[in-house]
Amino acid sequence: MAELIKPVAWRCGRFYFDWQKNPSPVVMGVLNITPDSFSDGGQFIDPEKALDHAFQMIHDGAQIIDIGGESTKPGVTPTSAQEEQDRVLPILEKLQSAGVALSIDTYKAQTMQLALDIGVDILNDIQGFQNPLKVSIAASSQDVGLCVMHMQNQPQNMQIQPHYDDVVGEISLFLKNKVNDLSSQGIASERIAIDPGFGFGKSTEHNLRLLHRLDHIERSGNALLVGLSRKKTLAQILGSLTADRSIASVAAALLAVERGANVLRVHDVKSTVEAVKVWTSMHLEGLDTTQTKILL
């Protein structure tokens, strides 16, 4: 097992998640403003519905809202930058005073820059900031948080026979090298969260091996973000692609927490937050019970 360094904090724009003060995992709510996302495509394409859903997730305990305007499911046709921006930027502006960290889920440099101009707190890039222009945009800010994800190939072809000789080792090395590269560009390590990218260029076997050995991913104090919510792997475990994946998603999230995840990217915020509270109260010593509202 690689030597693990527990993360101290993740600096995200206006927000600072400090796991020394509060070791409980942070829940990131997914807001897909798309017609074709794999789980909730079309449900929140209307701006008013998108805002209502965002505020509901905040009410349910989400501390981060991750806003995306383009589906990245396998085989998807790319969305134009203009269409993506028309979907997400007005919502990002209207949520500025919502009291939670705001993340933009995009791999397009122009969208990142415009979101940064509005005041986004986190840039979430499925391509892992491999483009020098995106690195430059990230480096232009002193405090915006980054989420660096691993993906083999691109959404259009990522699930066509993905191959690894050592899925955990290769992903760990990619993330380590990317953090080192970003740090060399002047981006403080505490601004960087790493994401192994469940479902992005990985088979069910790869995903399960990765979850089982999640605590083997080498970390230099970086927060670990995990997104297993409603993934196809869970449906395959359940034996039906049409199965309700909500309960399975919560179970997978808690397994990820057991193995060191600090941030959970989820669709089902309320049930995940409640499960995390139970896990926290059962596992963490010195818990501040005022935060979990334990009634004696």
C-alpha cells in the first residue's frame, strides 16, 4: 500500500474545507442541466427546475453544487461551448449567494474562464487539466479549487474495451504526476482534489478493483473525491440495467468513505448526507454532536 497522507484541507474559492476541524466527508450534489445525462437527463434543463433542484440539494445538506451543461456518458455527441455556457452560466450567477461552494463540471477552457469570471469556486475537469490553456486558467486564480479526474480516452470511445495492466497503480501514478505538474505551475496542492474517475474508461471489474483498493491511491495531502452515484457498475451488480440505483449508490459511497474518500459526488443528496452522519458518529472520535444533532 502506498503511504497515505491525510488531507488537511481543500481550498475552494470562497470556501475552505478543513478536515482537521471537521473530519466528516463533504457531499457534492450533482446538477445536470442537460437533455441527455445518463441518470437524470432532461429533468433539470428548464432553468427554474434547475434552481429549485439546487436549493433542494442545499436544504438536504449538500455543501457543494456541481453544475454541468454537457453529458459525458459513453458514446455521447459533444455539446458546443456556446450551448453549454447558455445552460450553466445563468444558473451559476443565480446561485452565487446560495451559501455553498459552486463547481463547474466542464472540460472546455472557455467555459472555465467564464465561470471563473462569474465567481465559481471549483473547476471540475474530467480530462484532468492536461491542456496547458486550462492549467493557465487555473493558475490565474489564487484560490479556485481544482478537481483532477482520471479518464482513459474520451467519452465517445472510453468504454470500448478499456485496458489496464494495473488499474490502481496506473491511475495513482497519473494523479500523482498531474498534482506535481500543477504544483510546478504555482497551483498550491491544497487547492487540488483528485478523482479516480469511476466509470470513465473502466470496466465493471476495473471499477470494483479500484473501489476495493481505493486506499492504495497515493495522495500527497490532496482531498479524494469519488463519484460512484448511479453508475452502470452498480446496476450490473444488482443484475438489472433498469434497477433503481439509489440505495446501491449510498452503499457504494460509504464504502468509498471507509477507504478514504473526503468528497462524495452524488445525485441522492438527502440519503447520502444521512448515511454519512451515521457513519461519522459511529467511526470518528471526538465528534461534535451539535453538528449531527444527536438527541439523547
